[in-house]
Amino acid sequence: MAAPQSHPASHSGLPAKQAYGIALICLFLGLVIGYTALRKQPPTAVVSSAPAPPAGVPGNHPKLTLEQMRQMADFQASTLIEKSKTDPKNAQLLIQIAGIYQATHQFKEASDYFARALKIDPKHSSARTQLASCLYYSGDVDGALAQLEQSLKGNPKDTNALFNLGMIKYRGKNDNAGAVAAWEQLLKSNPNLDRKPEVEQLIAEAKSAPIAKN
């Protein structure tokens, strides 16, 4: 994908490239996907019915629109995309590109790059878990679950995959029993889990919640 010909103006007086870099760092810090990124967040923040709102640029700048975020992602990823054209089998490079689009809430583009990376390195469990998160935020709940199930075939104890499997079943499919099973497996396979109390709270919540009717 080529870099856009024009970019959103910076109101900070910084050169455009620096402004984009600062904004991108803020967006990376603001996005929460996966159990590992949940160190200082409640577990229920992992997935929701809609993506978290974008973080603003430092100072008094207004929040970025999705279109501005898309332009920023294109700008930031442009060099890596050019490199990938001459090194198309470099899975790590594709994952880096995917991460830029994921951090700017461009989940469809992120999914495409994660999927391309996984064709090259299908055993990359972290990339597959991130692909699942992007698919979920794009509205493809079944696709997200399929990716997590596949990830768990290679690593049945994967903390991120098990946690997100439970969250997506609970929030995305109203499958309380399936969510409980995933979280109980998470605790069983990771007895020293640092967020054990929060996971136990989620299990109790899912067990007591009324079963939604489709």
C-alpha cells in the first residue's frame, strides 16, 4: 500500500513525521488486546462489542478520526511495505506492518498482514492470537474463534489464546459454558497465573449470568 500523498496537518508545530511518530506511540499505549497487555486493566477490557476509542495526541489536540488514523498508519507502514515487496517471505516484517495497522484500529488491514505472515510461518502463535483479536474487532467472531482454536492446537497452554477464547465466547457468542471451560483450562494449565483472581471473578460472573436467547 503506497503512502498517501498528503497527511493530516499537525497543530503542534512539529514536522509531520515527528507528529505521526508521537501519535503512533500514544495509540500503541492506548490499545488493549490480549491477556499480556492486560497487566493494569480489568480482564473485561480485552474484548468488547466495539474497538476502544483512539487515544489523542499529547497536549490539547482533538482525538484522531479513523480516517486520520488510517492515513497515519499508511504513512508509518510505507517504508516497511516497500521492504516487504523485495522480501515477501519475511514473516516478521509482515507482522510489524500488521502491528502498525492494529494499533491504529485498522483491523481489516492488520488481519490481512497477519494472515500473510501466518502463511509463511504458520506456527507463530502470537501472530495468530493477534489475528484473532483483529478479526473479532472487525466483526468476524467465528473467524476469531477458529484462529484461537488453531493456535491452541499448537500450544494448549497459551495464556493469551485461552483468555481471549473465553472472552470472545462470552461476549461475542453468549456462550457462558464455553467461556467458563476456556478460563478453567487457563487456570488449570497455568497454576501460577498472576491474574488468577480476576479470571476466577469472570468465571463466577459467567456461571451466574443468565443464558442469552438467540
